[in-house]
Amino acid sequence: MPWNSTYYPTSMKDLPQVLRAKAIEIANALLEEGMDEGKAIRVAIAKAREWARSHLGES
């Protein structure tokens, strides 16, 4: 089931809003490609953090 800004995995609850939004976007794309939910969440959070470092200068 796709996630959104009000329904998302518990592991994303403590992420800053902009980072969570990016992680949700990435996770939904990974789910559409057939990745299992658990792996999609982990990969999406990691990729969102990479995105934030390169685009927002966050660590």
C-alpha cells in the first residue's frame, strides 16, 4: 500500500518532514518496482539521507 504524509512507516516518524517526504516518495517508487516493503523502507531512508546531504547540506 502506498504511503503518504499522514500514513507512513513507524520507522519514518522521527525523520524531519522534508526528509520523510523524500523517503516516502522513494519508498513508493521502490514498491512499484516490486521491492518488498521492509527493504523498500530501509533503502528509502538511506537514499533520502543521501539526498538531504547533497541537496540540503544536512548531515
